[in-house]
Amino acid sequence: MLLLYTPTSPYARKVRVLAHELGVPLPVKPVDPLADDPVLLAASVVGRVPVLLLDDGTRLIDSRVICDVIEDRAGRGPSTFEARAQEATAEAVMDSALFVVMSRRRPEGERSAAAMDREVTRIRRTLGAFDGVRSPVDGEPLDRVQVGLATSLAYLDFRLPDIDWRRGHDALAAWLAAVSARPSMASTAPPSP
Ligand SMILES: N[C@@H](CCC(=O)N[C@@H](CS)C(=O)NCC(=O)O)C(=O)O
């Protein structure tokens, strides 16, 4: 297996953290999606990371699909529908954050403040759903919901520190501090912005 990724992509980090947690070896190769990297486009018409290349030539896009493969390689049964919905909820934070990050990179006249505000509101509202998230248990791997949430929150810290997501979410802030110390998170941290 080989994962095409960027060190700053939260979706790729989610996959890498899960592989680390479940003890699945996952070699990686950096590509540049924003420069239409030919290696990436040869593997995926969509041209987004992550992409997983399997040894039999199969190419798989989308972090949730790739997480399915990693769970399977780890000999785990599929996550429940409820867990998958919670994972999607955590990923919505990532989607909204990425929208704001990419909007901010546009020239001023090409951004919509209203659209960005709407996504920040979605982030704040969604985080409320995780105030009682399960704490990591010693000796047990993180599950997909925990991995999705941790990588989403870490992405907010990385790219949108000004939105101050910790305000009103003390328990979640303490949760992230504990999870961030795990080798899976420490070894996949993005380079300084
Ligand atoms: N739903 C996809 C989202 C992947 C995604 O949006 N990746 C971003 C990087 S964080 C990307 O490659 N963007 C390049 C582009 O949009 O051109 C997944 O879960 O894998």
C-alpha cells in the first residue's frame, strides 16, 4: 500500500493516525494537489488527497473509504452506522474549516464573508455535539470518531487559531490535549505554518 498525501491535509492525517493506532504499516508519498501534480492526477481524476494505492493496482480515494481499508487490514469489523455518522459529523468540521482556509486565500473581492461566517457557525455548533466524547482508554486504540475529531480540532489549531474554538469547550480542549500526546498524533503533526 502507498498513500499519496500532503503533510498538511487533515483528511490524510486522519488516515495516517488511524493506521498508526491500529498498527497497520502505511508508507506515504507526498504530492501537490494545488499544483495538479501528475502523480496524483494519474491516480485519481478528482485530484484530491488522500489517495490509497493498493499492491494489486487498485486506487482508492476518500479518507473514509481508506479508513475502511485500514480497519479491514487490522482485522476489525466495520464501524457501526452510528459511529460512521459521528465520524461524518467530526469530518464536517474539517470540511467547513477547509472552506474558510481556501476562501481566505482568494483575493478580497472573490471571498464571501457571509459564506465564511456560516461555516464558522457550523463549526461552533458541531463542536457542541462532542462535549461528551469518549476519553481515550489506556492500551486501546482510538476509534474512528476520536481520530476524526482529533484531526479536525488539530486542523483548527493549525489553520484557524483565530476562531478560538476552545471558548466554551473546556472539556473538549482537555480531551484534545490528552489525545495530542499520543504517538499517532505526535508523529503526524503538520509542519509549522
Ligand atoms: N472527502 C475527501 C476530501 C479530500 C480533500 O478535500 N483534500 C484536500 C486537501 S485537505 C485537497 O486535496 N484539495 C485539493 C483541491 O481541492 O484541489 C476525503 O475525505 O478524502
